[in-house]
Amino acid sequence: MKILIVYANPNPESLSGRVKNLVSGTLKKKGYEVEIRDLYQMQFNPVLTAADQAANAAGNLPADIKKEQEFIKWADMIYFIYPIWWTGLPAIIKGYFDRVLSYGFAYSYDAKGLVKHMGGKKVVILNNYGSPLATYEGAMHDSLKMTSDIGVMDFCGFELIEHKFFPSASSASEEAKSAYLEEIRLLCEKLH
């Protein structure tokens, strides 16, 4: 199986960074091919421009977008690992969706309506945030799931396998963080 990890956190020592390393290591041990796209390390440009849109319409995408689309085409399963900031996605991952999951690649329309091009590709989303669970549990989690799970993943045809949230990431004890990581390790084992 080919696994793509799209990772967005500028701090490699963060809980997100530890999650990325755990997922990658666990899946490599199982013999899977794993590619990591560390958006901050790559200095991925998240700004969708009029030039990008014109190039897409002309079928002549910029090289950086083509490269990311090739990784998505290559992958059987994609892990999106990023924190939640201000009740949303970091700008760099939102920009990744804006630029890479473009019209004609991830979705299009025909006479019958929406055509989802990402069918057959599985997705896992792993998010952490600094607030306590009580701040986000319920309506906030539901809103985040509506935005990413339905508004992005389902819209493009990805099969969402799991979307997990890990609260109090910056203030959690090492014991709590270890429990989060063990939950993620077990999830990787279960899914693969």
C-alpha cells in the first residue's frame, strides 16, 4: 500500500510532529511505501492566484501543484496531520486544498452535476488543538467535520476512514500525550 502523509505544523517537536513520525514509522514497519509532504519544510506556497486559476483552465498547472497532484494520484491512502488553530485549518493546509485539489483534478461538473474524481482513495485526518476538550466537543467538532470531512473530502470523492481530535495538545501531560500516541498507533494497526 502507498501512503501519503500531508503534514502541516511549523514545529517538528509539536504533538503533530510526533504524530507524523509515529504514523510514518508504524506504517514503514508494516512494509508500506510512505511519502511525507511537510508543507512548512517545503515552504509550500498556499496562495491561490489568478495566474494559478488561468493556468488550470488552460491545462498548464504550475510545477508545484502538478507535483503534489502526482503524490495524491500515487497514494492509496492519505493521512492529513495538522493542528486546529482558531477553530480551523492552518492557512498552509487550507491553501494546499485550494491549490492542489483543483477543478478538473479532484472534482468537476458535467450535465448531471458534481463529478468526484478522488474515488478509491482513503483518508485519515488527525487533528490536535490547544484548548480543553470541553471547548471543542460537540458543535465545534461537528463544524470542523462538516468543513473538512464533507466540504473537502466527500466533495472530492475521498473515502474518509477516520477523523480524530486530540485536545489540550500544548498543555497535556507527557502521560496524556503518550496515551494519544498509543491510540494513534493502534488506529494505524487496525486500519492496516
